[in-house]
Amino acid sequence: MLVSPGSRAAALVACGALLLAGAGCGPDKSEEATTTPRVRLYGSDGNMTNAYIAELKERADLVDGMKGTVPSTPLPDSFKNRLRVVDPKLGDYLYSAESYDAVVISALATQLAGSTEPAEIAKQIVGVTNNGQRCEKVADCLKLAREGRDIEYRGISLNRAGFTDAGEPATASYATLTFGPQKLDDGKTEFVGAGDESAASTRNPPRPRAKRGGTAGAPLVLGGLLPRTGDLALAYPPLAAGVALAIKEINAVGGVLGEPVRWRDGDDGTNPAVAKATVAEHVKDGVPVIIGAGGSGISRAVLPDVVAAGRVLFSPSNTDAGLTSMDDRGLYFRTAPPDSLQGRALADVILRDGPHRIVLVARKDSYGEGLQETVRAELDRAGVGSDRVKLLTYDPPADPGAPPLDFRTGAREVKDFGAEAVLIIGFAESAQVIRALADAGVQIQH
């Protein structure tokens, strides 16, 4: 594709400036650069992590300059330092704040309910975040809850507004991240808010109960349903660190209902079958609150089982907007904001660079296709019509033993379309999309 008139004019202005400065200004030495568009890469929360670079191995330089968004708020250094005490090797913080807050909210709701009965805990969760006495530290919040006081928890990720009636954040903060050589360039990170504080619930929860001597089903046991394995395993360390830190700090100030909170580990495998088996074990063991799953599609798969068993499912990292309207009987919650908010932030990041032809590549599941459609709608609203946007999907490998993702056909379609921007919505497996683009001769801009 030829250089656009606007780009050509800008190049002439830049050339004139160089001549005035006494510098040379000759033609582009790469003939291909004038006929083939340079493609900017963009990512989403599933792949904008330092751990993602390792998936590309010796070709890590392919993501230099890749930009994307993740639900994130500026994390206090004190919080990061506490996380590193729990996990000294921690290299990413994605969803660590959300997992920390999910555990704290679950603990506070249990204390206010005066019981570990899942239905009673669920009735308190939204109320914990709205219309009470504001508190931010675990010790202060638990003290108020033990006194039977209504509270309004503001934590690390949940710091602007509380939950909606659907049990998810009314507002969110997103970070725009950029990969530098071999890691994310923190100096280029920007934050932007989204959502509406007026969407927070105004319903009054059941009247809080003071502690009843630790005889109402204590101890509180939380069951893990996090991606220790599978395509989303790169997100496991910060998720696990956030959970461990929250439990550590809750138990350091007396626990819940007079006893320490306990953690029963469990893997979702980024695989419905693995996750269902883990949920069945938790149900059999009487676990009232399950923290997870990691991926939205996994939560969709297990939610009917969780609801049928009358348990609470509380995810720190589900973003599929469709989960908001699922029939969960009031038992599903999340601290991660829905992709209806992230889609706007991602579209804005892409449009800032002014591409004329955009390809949106997504893994074929509720997370990937849901976010892809949200971004497409936002681009359309901004005047980027369907003739300038191409949608592609891929089937992620069924399990770790399956053959790697083959995106060669899709890569050729990207090249033939003349894309100037490619958004890749996926997890670890999406590194194969980038490899395939490079192998197909797509000129990636760094």
C-alpha cells in the first residue's frame, strides 16, 4: 500500500526541518517500506505482562513497542513490597490487587453475616462496598465488622466506587502499557478512568451481625480456582500473591468469626474440564466461597455447577461483559471490571495512532469474542466502518499437550488486508499469532 497523502506531507515537513538543520535527507533505503504498511501490535489484559515475553523466547523483540490495556490502578509501593514478601520472584502485578480485594471483601462479608453459610455471605458482599462507614485497612474494616457496623470498603483496586447490583465494580481504572526491550516500559504507562460512580448499588444489605463467638460455621475456608496451569498460567503468580497476602493480613488481626481464614488450593487449568473437577472437590469439602476462575470462559463453564451447589464464585480477573447478565442467583461476583469498559479504553489507544485498516484477532471464547465485539463497536462509533476493520478468531489449544496454535492462514489474511494495526486478544497461546505474522512477512513496527 502506498504512503497516505497525510503521511507523505508530514515526511516532507520533517525532511525540510532536517535540511535547515544541515542534515541529509534522502529516500527511504527500504523499498518495501514504501509499499508495505508497517503494522503496530496491540494487546489486552491476557497478554500485556512481562511473563508474555517469555512465550516468544528468542523472538521476544517482536513485541517491542506493542501497546495495550489492562484493568489496573496505580499500585502503592507499600502494596508491591508486601506482595514481594509473599513471593520474592514476583515479576508482574496484573490482577494482584483484584485478588487481594476479592479475598478481603469475602472475609468482611462473612464477618458481617455472622456465618459461613454461602447464601448469607452473598447477601453481604455488595453492601460491604457501599453506603457504610468508609475503611481502607483490613484491621480497621474487620474491627468495624466485628462490632456489627455497616462498612464501605475501599481497597487497592476498588478505590473509586463500590459494586453495582450485579456484583461488579461500577468504575474502573485502566493502564495503557507499552513493551520496551525484553519487558514492559513502566515509564510509558498511563492511567485512565472509566465507568460511572452513580451505577453503584444503593440497596441496603441485611443488618450486620456482631461476631457470635466463632460458632457459626467457622473457620471460613476459601477455595482456589486459579490458573496454575494452561494458557493463562502466566497470570497465576500475581493472582496467587494477592490471595496469599490478603489471607496473611486478615489472620494477623484475628481472622474471621474468631478463627484464621483457611485456603484450599485448586487449579482451573484454563480448561473447563479441569475447573469442573476442582469445583466438585470444593463442593464435596464444603467450601463456601470459591476464588476464581481466572478466565471468563472458565467461569461461564463452571458457574452452573457452583450455583447448583449453592456456593459463591468470586473472580478477580473475569472481564467478559456477558457475565453481568448470567443467571447466577446472586452468587457470582468479580472485582475485575467488565470488558464493556475495557473495550472503550482499547479502542482509544488504537485510534490515537491513526490507523486506516485494523484487524482484531481474538481467541474463540467468551472473553476473546466478547472483547473483540466491544472494540469493534467502539471503533464503529468513532467512524471506523466495517470496510476498514477485519475480525479474525482462532481456536486455542484444548490442553497443554495439544499441538501449538497454527495461525498461518490468519497471518496471510492480515497481510492481504493491508492492516496497519493488529489487536491480539488472547493468553499465552497468542504469542503464536505474533510469530505467524512475522513469518508471513508482515512488517511489524517497533
